Amino acid sequence: PVGQVVGIFRPYSLQVTLGGAMKLGKFFSTGMNLRYTREDVFKGFATNAVSGDLFASFHKGGLTATAGARDIGHTVAYDGSPAIPSRASLGAGYVLPAGKDFSISLLCDLETYVMGAAEACGSKFPVEGSAGGEVGFREMIFLRAGYHWSGGGCVPSYLSAGGGVSLSHVRLDFCYVAWSPTAAGSFSFGLAFSF
């Protein structure tokens, strides 16, 4: 029943992504991701979904601009099965010169939900945006911070900070979320392999 305490639980999410990219000439590239997501919301109740992303990018000097579609895919697999909230995305990034060993990157993006938003967010065209920065040392150690703004989107506004380590073809990332009404105090970890 709604509002009745049923116990204490710890929700968790698992996401597995396979991605690829291809250069198209000197300045352009395109890429795609295929993703499996599982969320255990509470004991005995889990959701599963398969989705993908498509992106195109322009690179020149330290500037990168991207446009694409995110979370294109299947309905969420549980009773009711709403569509995954798919998004159209625009992004930009710039790498600042910072000497031989260091790099400083500034990033931002703007997204609007184009499918499934009415069911999941209660709004037909919610908009979200993010801005952040990254400091890298010898392309091995990274520190990051950013802010996500929600203009009626599915994900509430939040502040995040984290970092990462990259060695050869393996990358480990972590992030801490703060100032969020639903996810404050959460940690996320990512492990990536490139070849």
C-alpha cells in the first residue's frame, strides 16, 4: 500500500555498455553505445532495459562539439512497461593548455527528452543541462567536478565530484553525488576497457 513502511532496503544499479567510434575524415567522428541496465529498486522488484546512443562529433584544436540521441531503446521490463525516456543532446568541450604534464577540460551539454518523458517525468518536453571540469595529470590521473541542472527533467539537480585513473587500456572512475533530493550521498563506480 502507498505510504506504508515495508522495511529497510538498499537499492542498486548495474549498467554494462559496449561502445565503438569511427573517424570520418580529419575533423569528424561518429560513435554508438549499446547498454544493458538493471535496477533493483527494492527486495523482489527489479527492472531491466536495453538501450543505445548515437553520436556525431566535430573536433578541431582543443574544441569538441557533439550532437546525438541517448537512451534509444526498449521499454522498461516490469508491469506497466513505460518507454525509456529518450533524449536529444548537444554538447561542447574545450581543452585548455596547461603545460606538459597537466590538462584542463571544460565541458557542458544540454538535453531535452523526446520520447517517454510524459510517462516518466510528467512533462512532455523537460530540459536538463550539465557543466563541469576535469584536471588531468599525464593522462593517467583525473579529478572532476560538475553540476547538473534540471528544468523539469527526470533527473533532479545535483552536484558531483570524483576522479579516475587510466592505465594502458583500463580506466577506473568514481563519483560522489551531493545536493540531490533523491541521490545525495550516493557513490558510483565505472570500469572501462578500450581496445
